[in-house]
Amino acid sequence: MKLSLLRRLPVAGLLAAVCLASFAPGAAATGGTAPGPGPVRELARSAAPLDDERALDRLIGPAKVVGIGEATHSSAEFFTTKARIFEHLVEERGFTTFALEANWSAGLLVDRWVATGEGDIERIMRDEFQESYRLWNTEEYLDLFRWMRRHNLAHPDRQVRFMGNDLGYAGPNLFDTVTAYVAAHHPELLPRFRELYRASRPTGGVEDWMKAYMARPLAERRAMADDVNRALRLLETQRPGKGAAAREAHLWAVQHARAVAQVGTEYAHDFATQDGVAAAMLYRDRIMAENTAWWQRRTGDRMVLSAHNGHVSYESLMPAHYPRTQGAFLRDLLGRGYVTIGASFGRGSFNAHDTEAPGEPLRVFTVDPQAPGGAAHTLDRVASGPFLLDLRRVAPSARGWLAEPRPVWNIGTAYPWPGATPSVRLSAAYDGLIHFPVVTAARLR
């Protein structure tokens, strides 16, 4: 992705490019030769229907966090499949948290609604899922949140939770939560926290605030980052009160302050340079992994993590721009406690920003099947419907095919990007793979 292209985009497109893994091809993947019948036959022997829950359970095993990817950021099949998998894992395997590539502050609001019904979930989605996160405001995610709420009403002893692990925006609720804790437990520090948070506490809507933030001079953004990081360090050095409840409250308050500081630190990168973009993306993926691991360790929950393929994978699809992935960091933090499942598709539609019409609303794009040489060209011939592959247990003759770099569809929040689709070694990037012959655009709200 060229910096000249990034500069052409409005902030929505810029953050789509540099913050939400916009690995989008400009044309169908080409190159290579069509595979012989061997890989298809052997892959078919290893494939399981997508509704084979035993195959899914074997793949996941005792994992604490299961990352499930998506090859576009807005196709219905990816969203509904993740929801069905989560429901199964909640009901049969003891999972309790659904984590999304969404802002930490937005996650707190959705989690509160899921737990208590406080607020209006449709309004929360409309207000919080803006700018690059607009793609989450869909009927599919609304259906998931409503299922989570119904589950909690029916099972008060087995509550499910929602978290956002991302750092694109820190909402006023996050600042208010931290300052309320300070007011209650360290009132002498409250004026200092208000001073340090003054410039960074948002006013107005999410999209307007994010655009204004990105438009600030780099020196101003860095000064804001210094302030919110000073607030974090100040809270970290305070002693919690006595007792387990006081210690727990302190740990959560520090994490909320950390989430505020993460947003400031991300925006303090220099997005006008290639090195600055790469550093920002490296920081972002590391922080998403650390937030996820922190939540898992603090709650003890088993979790489904929903994000783009480029974040849940072990290997980067575009190393120059995304030096290391969230999935690689999670493997460092959790070891075998992290399992990742990539997603691919052959053809179909999705929602995205149009890079050739900056500033325009999201629209539906449609792509044709991949040409010979693309991974989906072979995977489309494995089965007539969606299927699951455990890439660690495929037939020997298919391992070579899976280990060889092959072009894949990998479309983020904007489309099209010039150039070929990135190539990926499927068996090195993921533990498992779900393939859909056809996908359809998600239902935006």
C-alpha cells in the first residue's frame, strides 16, 4: 500500500488502511498453475462439513482463546458462522466471552447491555460503531448481541460477556469510569486526572472526533499521548484498598486507564511515513493481543476472538505494513492456549469503502471466482458447500500444497487496492480453515 494512496483517503479510509487490516486485492488472483486432482482429493478426505461440531471441538481442543478470521470485513457468512460457533462453544464447551476487533470503550457498553439490558443496544451500535468500525453495525451482530442477552436472562449462573480489544477510540464512558474510581479512592488526585484527560476526553460523535484527532499536528497528538500515559502511571503507583474486592477494582481501573493511554499512544505515531505506519500497526496488533490476554487471565473465561484474517493469523500477510500479527503475539502470551481459524471464500459480495470515491458511504462490491493459482480456486473444488479443515491433521499429500504461498482473497474496510492479492502459507498462518464457496454482503443497519 503506497503512502500516496493513504494520503488520498479521508480519515475513514486512512484508518481503514492503516488500522483495520485492509489487505484488499485489486483483481482476482492469478499466477501459478492449476493443481492436479491430488490436492483436491486429499483435502476433501480431510474436510469436515461446517456443521460438524465434533470436528470443530477436536480442532479447538483445550484452547483458552480461539481466533476466528474473516476474509472480508463485511460478509454475512463470516459473521453468522462466528455467532453459531460461539453459541455452540458457550452451550457445550464452557466459553463465556466474545471478543471483537472493536474499541475497548464500546465493548464496555455492549457488555453492560448484554449483562443488564441497560441502554438501547441498537443505539449503542449506531453511536459506537462509526468511522472504520461502521462495518460492525449490522443485523448479524445485532442478532448475536440479542442472543447473548437472552442467554444471560435464561442462565443467570452462566453469564456470557462481550469485549472490544481495539484502540481506535476511547469513549467518554472510559474517562468517566477512571475518574469516578479516582474520585472514590484517591480524591486528592482528581484535579490532576481531569487536567491530564482534558484534551483527550472526546466530545461529539465518534466519527467526528476520530477525524479531528487525526487532523491534529503530530506534536499535539504526542503531547496528548504524554498526558494520558502520565495518568496511567499515576494510577498504577497507587495502592489499592484492603481486601480482594478493592484489589480487583484497582486492577480494572488501571486497565481502563491503560486503554485510554493506548489510544493516545497509537495516534502519536507518524502516519505520514512508511516507518510510522508500520510502527503504528505493530503497536496496534500487540495491544489487541495484550488486551485479550489480560481479559482472559483476569476473568478466566474461554473466549472467541473475532477479527480480520490478517490479525488472527500467525504470519503477516503484508510484512512491510503489518510487521507482526495479533495472532503471533497471542501465541507468545498463551502458547497452545491460542488456536486460530482462518476464513476464505471463492466468490461473492461484501461491504467496503470505495477507494476510488473517497468520502462516499459504504457500498456493496462483488468479486468473481479466483483464477488458477489462487488458493480459493482449489478450495472451491473440495466440496460444494462450506467446510472446515484442521490444517494440522490433513492428509500427507495435501501438506505441501498448504505449505506453499498462494494468493488469497483478503479484503478489509476499503476496496479496491491496486496490485495482486497477498500470498499466504495457509498451514503456517492458521491451525484451521473455514472455506465458503460463496459469500454475500452483510446487512448494514
